[in-house]
Amino acid sequence: MSEEQLLSLLQGAWGTVLLSGLTLLLGGMAGLALALARVSALRPLRRLAAAWIQLIQGTPLLVLMGVCFYGPALAGVGTVEALPAAATAMLIYASAFLGEIWRGCIQSVHKSQWEAAECIGLSRWQRMRMIVLPQALRMATPPTVGFAVQVIKNTSVASLVIGFAELSYNAKALNNSTFQPFLYFGSAALLYFAMCYPLSRWSRALERKLHAHRR
């Protein structure tokens, strides 16, 4: 493999990291809002959030990519660059799944914790921020990191629909010009592993730290 080809793979890996980072940051913010809406005291808000989550979870990511990339042009708004379109589709996708993961973790906090916080005069927001969310965080760590790994791998969908130059796109381009699939796709697999494995290690360390703090 030449230096230029290796650089192309590393540039693709950077595209994967960039898209994954934007997805987890923005999708995480939207997912937290959805999770809080799902446990809100307002029934219409709970139903609206639930409907949104069911709609997005029932829509393939491939379709979301196509809508976000081609939709504005078809609506006469204008064209959208590949990265903003891919990030928008991915954050919509991530918000629904993270929202449901975190909703389950929030509701897994024992009811007695909510009642005890209410008895000492804490407002609903104070109960959520000081009592419920710290406990939910411990339970949310493993599924959240697992989903983050899925996000990293699902960025490859962006190359199929809108031609965003991430890792699998660049590996495919190199293979098409050299016909050495094992070399380039194998190298891409190693780079994906290098991105995902540290997340798993960090997750285990964070779990140990959070549970030690609880004890």
C-alpha cells in the first residue's frame, strides 16, 4: 500500500470520526430532550415524543439520508452539502434511539427515589437533576456506548446514498482502482476496530468509576 493510499484511508477514517462525533453530540442533545419529554407530566408532550420515536425507529436510515440530501432540492429550498445532510439524518436517527434508551433508564430508577425527593421538597426539575439522572447515568452507560459503536459503523450508509467520503467509501474507491479487496477492506476493518475498541474500554472504566462512587 502506497503512502497516498494510506492517507486516503486515514482521511476516510477522519470523515467517519467527524460524522460520528456530530451525530453523538447533536443526537445526544435531541435524545435527552426526547427522553425528558417521554417522562414529562404533560400527556400531550409524552405522546408527541413517543410518536416521533416510533416514526424514526420505523424508518430505515437509508431513507432518512435520501430525504435529508435530496429533499431540500425537491422542495425548491436549495442543495445541501454531503456532510450537513448526513449529520442531519444521523442525528435524527440517533435522537430516537438514544431517547428511548435513556427514557428506559430514567424510568428504571426506583419509584421510592422519586417519592423521597418529593418528600424533602425538591421540584420536579431538581428531582430529575439531582436524584434521578445520576442514577440513570449508571444504567445508561453500557447501552449508550453500544449504540455509539453502531453509529460509527452506520456512517457507511452515508457513502451509499450521498457519496460522503468516509472510511468505507474511500476503501471502496481504492479497491475499484486496484482490485485488492482484502487489503483495503481489511485495512478499513482494522481502522473501524481502532475507533470502536477504545469506546468499549472507556465504557468499562466509566462503569467501574460510577459504581465505585455509588458504594
